Amino acid sequence: MSIRTHYTDAPHKDRHDFSNLRRIVPFLWEYKGRVLGALVLLVMAKVATVGVPLILKEIVDVLGTEKLPLVLPVALLLGYGALRLLNVLFSELRDIMFARVRYHAMRNLSKEVLSHLYSLSLQFHLERRTGGISRDLERGTRGVSAIMNYLVFNIIPTAAEFALVAFLLLGEYAIQFSIVTFTTVFFYIGFTLFLTNWRMHIRHRMNQLDSNANAMAVDGLINYETVKYFNNDHYEINRYDDTLDEWEDCAVKSQTSMSLLNFGQGSIIAIGVTIMMYYATQGVVDDTMTIGDLVLVNALMLQLFIPLNFLGIIYRSLMHSLADIDLMFGLLDKNSDVTDKENAATLNVTQGVVRFDNVDFSYHPERQILHQVSFEIPAGKKLAVVGPSGGGKTTLSRLLFRFYDTDKGSVSIDGQSVNEVTQESLRQAVGIVPQDTVLFNESIYHNIIYARPDATREEVFEASRMANIHDFIVQLPDGYDTVVGERGLKLSGGEKQRVAIARVILKNPKILVFDEATSSLDSHSEQVILSSLAEVAQQRTTLVIAHRLSTIADADIILVLEEGQIKEQGNHQQLLAKKGLYHSLWNLQLQEQDEL
Ligand SMILES: Nc1ncnc2c1ncn2[C@@H]1O[C@H](COP(=O)(O)OP(=O)(O)OP(=O)(O)O)[C@@H](O)[C@H]1O
Ligand SMILES: [Mg+2]
């Protein structure tokens, strides 16, 4: 169950570059026609590129003959211009052709990752940091797009150009020209790869720090209110800045080593070109080569290094992209702790009998939360769970919803274990008003209809009326269109709870769970809602979790849960008669009420 955090799983030693790259192939394959078209255009553009110095040589040679030609070599000049134009044209067409492939892949991947994130368990989502994960996702999809780009626009074209130049040099000129060219290229690539590899760890650290800083900033801003309560702006900013401090050092180091790299590359090219020019000049002096030839070899070699110069950057970016997509594919490979069984059936709720059978449960192996919990809520009845904070009440509702799997024992509805049915059908049947309601930062209307997007406006209003919030909403300046703020913070606690209740009423599930659903309400509003809830809960199996015992005295069964164990069980009268834990809790609350 251990969750690898994304801060630590970055060492590039155990990256799965090869398999990651293979996972990109299907996205290319989906548009094989376009990919092929782009490749053809690319070769055509390269042929035009290499043709340019060839024509230049002809022009120089014509001009260099003893007797100047009577007419300008118009055809050659036009050809020269045309080739340049074609080069640009083919390159642009290639970009257009490939754009769909790239962006489609980005879109599909983003979608796949998001849908995978939703399929992961609550456990995963409680342990992750939203800011960090959205960065990973963003960088990952950008990485895939970049890798495709490099392949189609840099690596393959450079290789093609290389082949063309080699073909020309070997065919037309003395062997030393090829030797110099290829030796230079060899050293150039070797040097680039060596230094880039060395620089890589700096870049990795930078990425980590970047993610950390971002996650920290987002977490702080999400908790804006808490930060202010404790006057901790400076603390948050300092924490952020400490991370950025290290990031800054890394960034400077990264830049310095990049300059070293660029300088080294430039030196290798300078040496290569000088040797090349030496041989070419020698050739012209010896009269084995024309001036045009000299211009040509020089132009060819320099032209070759233009993309190679990029290759250095490409390699670096490629490695970074590989690291980025590794994080993303790592996310995709993360399996959910809670998964549907193969061929899981749909839950078929007939009566709505909920049963917990000898349930043991722990969030962490070292700390067991529930011990041998067994109870049954008969069809259409109301069961209340009371007990001290931290006793495991909310945990019960999470198990019923199958956010987690039990360690031992089973949770079942109408005899069907929640592990055996699809999560979708289970969650269709169960409606929860959670202990802490959080709302989407959208309109109230959106937040309510979220429960059942195909509901009519009238049904939404009706649900709000039952939750005793309709009148409040309509008197707001923007009515149902009022936007509730991030996590619903612009509504009061009680208003939020009532929105959550309206939402569940609209969902109209067979089984209801109310986790402290009315805890933020004043006694009067609570009474109003309780009577609506009693109406809603009629004929429905209901699990109510409450601290205020007066709200659940009418329950058919009351469980007293303490430290994950059921200490007492019975209805209100029976439990009072027992004179145990419930009895003392009840008296305590009566006393408090008297004191008010
Ligand atoms: N995701 C989690 N990971 C680890 N421990 C958890 C997790 N959620 C809850 N716990 C622990 O499990 C115990 C039971 O929590 P639970 O939320 O079920 O208590 P509760 O009875 O609902 O309490 P309250 O009345 O305060 O709402 C608590 O001690 C809590 O710290
Ligand atoms: Mg709770």
C-alpha cells in the first residue's frame, strides 16, 4: 500500500525509456497516413536544402571561368531561389501535416491520465499533492509532444541530411573530406552526450525543487484561511523561498555548464571546419578542385552542423522529456488499491439490507481502526452510530462506499458483498452527506444538480426546499447562480451542509448515509431539516452518524462505537436501561442542554 511520492522516484537510472517510447507509438500509428506524409515532405525539404549549395557551386564556377559568360546564368539563379523557397514550403507543409498527430496525442494522453487519476483510490488521493501532480501531468504531455517533435523535425531529418551529405562527399571528393566530416561529427556527438549526461542530475534536482515549490505554494493558497488565522504568511513564504533558493543555485549551475557545453561544441566545429578548409584550399592550389568545390564543401559542412548544433539541445530536451514522461507513465502504471473484480456484477438492491460482518480495518498496517465490527441495518430501517471522536464512525461510511477494502470480514448490501459488485453500481445505490462538505467553485445550482445532471429545474428546487435552503438561495442577489467560492467557502457551514443534503435528496439513492449532516445547524434549522430527512429516509435504509444524541433517539438501532469496537447496541430505551456508556453520554448532553 505504500505510495511512492513523485519527489523520490525520479532517479533516471531506473527509468523505463524504451517502454515509455513504445507507449507513444500507438499515438503515431493512429495517424499513420499523416506521419508518412510528414516524413515524405521532410525528405523533400532536405533534398532542397542540400541542393542549395550544389547550385551555389555551379554559380561560383560559372562566374569563375576565365572568360566571363555573356549572359547571366539566369536559370541557375532561378533554380537557387526556387530551391530555397521549396525548402521553406516543404518544411511548413510538414508542420501542418504533423500538427494534428501531435495535438491529438497530447489530448488523448491528458484525458487518459485524468481518467486514471479518477480511478485511483481515495488513499492515493489523500497522500498526493495536487499541485505536484498537475505539474507532472502537464510536463508529461508536453514531454510526449516534444519527443514526437524531435523525432519528426530533428532526429530523422538530421539523419537524412547526413546521409545525403555523406553520399555527395564520398561520391565527388577525396576521402579525407568524408573522414574530417565524420570524425568531427563523431567527436561533436560524443562530447555533447557525455556532458549532457553529466548535467542531467542538476536538471533533475531542479525539476524536483520546482514541483516541491509549486505544491507548497498551491497547498498554502488552498489553505489561505488557515494561513491567516495563524499569521503564517511569512512562514509559508519562507518555506517557499528556501526551496527556490536551492532551485536558483541549481539553475545557475545548469546555465554555467550549458555554456561550457556550447563552447566545447563550437570549438569542435571550428577545428573541423579549419581542417576541411585546409584540404579544400590545397585542392584549389593543386588545381584538383574548383573554387566552387571549395565553397560547396564548406557550405555542406556548415550546413550539416546547423541541425547538429540543435542536436545538442535536442538530446538535452529529449532526456528531460524522457524523465517527464516517465513520471507521467509512472502515474498511469499506479494501480488502484480498490478495483472492480473481473466480471463484477451490478449491485441489485431489492430490500436495502446493509450488513457489516466481523469487519477489521486499518488505514495503515500498524494501526488497526475497526475491530470485529458486526451489525445489520434491516431494510428501510435507521441505524445510528454514536461514540467518541476518532472512534471510526466515518470510516464505516467509507467502507460502505468502498473507498477502502476491509482487512477481514465483509460489507454487503442485500447479501452482495461490496467487493463483488461494480463500484459504479454500488455508488449509484448509496448517497452520502459527508462530514465535511466541500463544494465545487461553481454556482449553487451546479452543485446541487451535480447529483443527477438530467434532473429538471423543478426537481432541483424541490430538493432544495426539502433541505430547507430554497428560500435562502432565492433571496441571494444571484439566486441559484451564486458562485460558492473555492471548496464552497463563501457559504456558511450550515448552508453548505444543506446544499449537500439537497444534493443527496436529488440523487435519491436506496441507501442513505448522514455523517454529522446537521452538526453545523442551529437547533431550529436542525429540527426543520430532520423532519424533511425523516420523510426522505422513509422506506430507505439509513445510516446516521451523530454527536447530538437527541437527533438520533428515534433510530431503530443505535450502535455505540468506541475505539473501533461496538460497545453497546440497541434502541434508545434499551440502551438507557443498560446504564452503560450511552446512558452516561445521554445524561451528559442533557446536563449541557440544561446549562444553556
Ligand atoms: N486516510 C486515513 N489514513 C490514516 N488514518 C486515518 C485516515 N482517516 C481516518 N484515520 C484515522 O482513523 C480513525 C477513525 O477516524 P474516523 O474518521 O472514522 O473517526 P470518527 O469516528 O468519524 O471521528 P469524528 O467523530 O471525529 O468524525 C482516526 O483516529 C483517524 O485519525
Ligand atoms: Mg467522522
